[in-house]
Amino acid sequence: MTHEPTEEQEDRRRQRQAVWARHWASGAVHSCAGSYDDTYGGAIASFWRGVAAAWAPGGRVLDIATGSGALPRLLHGLSHGMLHGLAADLALQLDAVDLAPVQPAWWQALPAADQTRLRFHGGVAAEALPFADGQFDAVVSQYGLEYADLPRAVAELLRVRAPRGQVALVLHHAASRPVTLAAVEMAHIGWLRSAEGLLPTARAMLAPMAQAATPAGRASLAANVNAIARRKRFNAAQEALLGRLSVPDGADVLQEARAAVHQLFAQAQQQGGAAAEAAWSALDAALADAHWRLDELRRCALAPAAAQHLCDLLRPALPHIGLTVLQEGPHNMGWALTARP
Ligand SMILES: C[S@@+](CC[C@H](N)C(=O)[O-])C[C@H]1O[C@@H](n2cnc3c(N)ncnc32)[C@H](O)[C@@H]1O
């Protein structure tokens, strides 16, 4: 039994769509930009290789919540026998949907023949798929389906699945490495944006930095008590940053912020305070979005009981279900779920 979304759920859906749209428009290759290899690699790629090995050539595949198409990109590579493990050309027909507008740069660079076999559909919710019943030989999703309202999204994916079609999913696990890293990164972003953090203290330095572009400006700064106080606060933030950087896990966000602040200072000197101020606001907004996405990741990650509940939703149509933890060395990278009739 599915239910209609509440007003609050609809608000969150709109915000989610806007935040992810900005993320993918920034050219990110996948949702954890900076923290993982381009296509997540390792255990996740092996899982998909195993799934695709059972597919018949020419099959139709639907990827739900595709983002910038990390999974279609991998499957497309497999389909061409480009990644080892599959020799034959699978000639897959792939449709990929996402709530956000999506048209990845890598897809735009494909030959026209490949583009017709691999279609992206932005602005599409997993809960309301624009496809006729019984179309797809496989429905897949990588770190995507769990963001949707599961009862409604599962009803939809079962509707569009062909009678013999299978489902394969990689899902966030509540005890996984991405979730642990998300907590660390959220704490870092919280600090970066706090009053004594790197961003506000760097912002206070933009006007003095612009002034320091000329010898006369530098001379007047030397005796400016206010500018000296700003410099002290910024130096204290840099000290605190070094302390945080001493623990490498989840520190990418700090490294990136540090590099961005250096760029802002150069911009203040070359283009003036107003231009640097505008760039500062964009950086702050990007970090606020990243915090929102990480929080969303933690909320949507499935604890064992929630993963079992998802299996229960699939089981009436797809009784053969496999649910395992994807292990990458010592790390839990998420759930791997396969379901077939
Ligand atoms: C963590 S990203 C995963 C993207 C991609 N599958 C990957 O592996 O990199 C989650 C994606 O889910 C999308 N999304 C969230 N809720 C959705 C929904 N209800 N329907 C469709 N897509 C949704 C977001 O827009 C975002 O692109």
C-alpha cells in the first residue's frame, strides 16, 4: 500500500532537486566528488560486472537516480567489453533518470550511435517513472533508490520491469564508510563556516588583501589595528585547520577549502574586494549544499532493518533476493542487493 507525499516531503523533494541540480551542474562526476575514484572502483565495479555478466545482449536497462551517470558509464564500458570480465558487446539500451536535470559531459562526448543507446532523462522522480509497464530487463540503481520514497519507488520499478526482469541495487548502509566519512566531513564544514572558522575569518581578510595590492595600501595596513586583529583571527583559524588536517580521513573538504581561500586572496589582489566577496559567497553556498547532501546521505542510508524492509517490498514479485555488504578492504561500502523472479 503506497501513500501520497505530505507537504513537508514535497518541500524536501524540491530542495533535494535544487541541491543536486547545482551539484551535477558543477561538473561533479559522482556524489562523493573528491573522496573516491571516478567510478567508485573496486568492489562496487566488481559487483556490477557480476550483475551484467548474466545479462543477454540487447537488453533494456533502467538506472534510477543516475546523477552524472557513474553507473551507465560503467555499464556502457562493460557493454563494449572495454573493462575486463566481459568480452562480448552487450549492446545494451540504457535509460537513466534523475530528479535533477542531468546531461553529463562524458555522454556529450560519445559518438552519436552510442548516444542513441544511452538516454538521460532529467527531472524524473523514481516515484513516477515516465515509462510504460513491463519495459526493462533490468532495473538498477547505485546510491540512488534509497533517496526516494521506497514504497512508491519500488511499486514503480516493479511496474516498468519486464516479467523476467531483475533488479540490482547498491545502497548506502548506515554503518558504511561513506556514512562515517559524511559525519566527519559535516563536522569539518560546520567548523569551516563557523564564526572562528576558515571561511568567515578569510572573508574578513578580503578587503585588507585588496588593499595590499599597492605599496601605499600595504603601508597603511601596517598601522591598521583592525586589519592586524583580522590577520590574527585568520592565523588562528589556519592553526586550527592544521590540527584538523592532521587526521587525513575526510580531510579533502579542508584541503579544497584551503586552496579556494588562497585563490580568493589572489583574486582580491588582482580584481578587487567586490569580485572576491562574490566568489566567497559562492564558495560558502557550495559548502552549505555539500553539508545538506551529506546530511541527506546519512538520513537515507539503510540500517539492517530498513534494508530487510526493502527486500520485503520486492519479495512478492521477486522472491529470489540476495542482500550482502559490499566490502572494500576493511571498509563497508554499502549494501548490494539483487532480486529476480
Ligand atoms: C548520491 S547521488 C547518486 C548518483 C549516482 N547514482 C552515483 O552513483 O553517483 C543521489 C541521486 O539521487 C537523486 N534523487 C534523489 N531523490 C530522487 C528521487 N526521488 N527520484 C529520482 N532521483 C532522485 C539525486 O538527484 C542524486 O542525483
